[in-house]
Amino acid sequence: MKSVKRYFPIFVLPTLLAFLIAFLIPFVLGIYLSFTEFTTVTNARFIGLSNYITAFKGDSGFLNSLWFTLKVAVTSVISINISAFLLALLLTRNILGTKFFRTVFFMPNLIGGIVLGYIWQLIINGVLLRFGYSITSKPVFGFLGLIVLMNWQMIGYMMIIYIAGISNIPTDIAEAAKVDGAGSLTTLFKITIPSVMPSITICLFLTITNSFKLFDQNLALTAGAPSGKTRMLALDIYETFYGTNGYEGVGQAKAVIFFLLVAAIALTQLVLTRRKEVEQ
């Protein structure tokens, strides 16, 4: 035990240095830069809350992107988790070919976001062009396209997590419920769902954070068109920081707000669902 404690700093040091260099120092520096006007780190000039005020002005597009992101996130989180859970219920039964279908549903998660965006852009445009539209003709097309894309990409991954949770439910509990006369719905809501609360916690956290952080799929599918009405927060921050001269500080301020928003929502979800785990 003493030898482990002696060499502990040696093994921890590389990971600690990587964490400091790649995350903690840039994070703290980024917060500082959000209060400055800068083009490079060396010429930053402190200007207080001006960047945050500019970020919330109507012409910045930030509030529109925030509202659009919230709509996409709420819709996709609900649809992905319900669909994944139902598939998990189906594929944990003794049905022929369940392993094959698990693999098929999981495979879209292996495709990169940019490629996935362009694939679905071609598919959706191929349908809409028959009616004289494209995915960028109306904001609703871009919204629905993002929902379809996210569901297609993430349902399989969430399904695997739900399958693991359902598979760990002791069979004697379900058998005892049947003996007591519990129907399928009663078993689902009183036994299955409470038993897989840890899986629900993980899946909700992953879908919430991924929905809010969506960038490459949004860029490839619509690039914010038409007129920035389908531009999500990550893409809005990118375009502010790199696409507008002199707005680097505003882009950094938006990034800090974005981080605080996602962190607050994700941590609230974790607290609430973990409390349910304890109650069960």
C-alpha cells in the first residue's frame, strides 16, 4: 500500500497535466476573454459586460438560435428516448434475429456528423424537390430534418443502454408480478421503468447534452438557412466568432452562456432522475 502511495503522483501527473493544458486553463482563459475585446489572446482589452449585452441584442441572432435549439432539444430528447426504450423492450424478447436488429439500429451512430448531415440533406431534398421545395425553403423543413437525423443517429445507441438495463432486471420479479395478476402496462410502469432508472438517467443526460451541442449535423444539413432560422447555438457561436470581424469577444461570451445553460439543464436532470433512482 505504501508503494502505491509513493508512485501515485507519478501516474497521476500525465493525466493531470493533460487536463490542465487541454481543459482547465483554456476554460478559465475563455471566461476572461468573454469580458474583453480581442483578436488574439495577447491584445485583449477588458470591456466588462459589453460582449454579453451585445450577445442578447435582437440583431445578433443569439435569442433566435437559443429558441430554435430548445425546440430541437426538447423534441429530440423525448422522441429518441421513447423510441429507444420501445425498441429495447421489443429486442429483449425471445424474437428471432434480435442480435441482427440490434446491430442494424446501432450502426448509424458510427457515421460522422458531417457525412450524416449531407446524406440526409440528399434524402430530404430528393423528396421535397418533387413538390418544388428544398430543405432550406422553410424553417419547418430544417427543424423536422434535424429531428429525423438525430433520431436516426442516436436511437440505436440509447437502445443498447436500455437493453442493458432491462436485461439486468431479475426475472423473479416479473414472474412474481404475473402470479399476482399484474398486466403488461402495470408491469411496465411499476417494475420495468423503475428498475431501469439508472439507464434512463444516462440516456437523458446523453441526449440532452448532444442535442444542445449539435454542430456538424446542423452545418451540413441546413447551415442555418433560411436566413439563420435553423441555426442552432453551436453554429451561431462559430459564425459569430469566426465569421464576424471584431466579434471574437461576443462569440466567447455566447460560448460561456451556452456552457452555463447546458450545464444547468444537464445537472438539474441528473439530480432529478437520480433522486428517482433512490426513491425506487
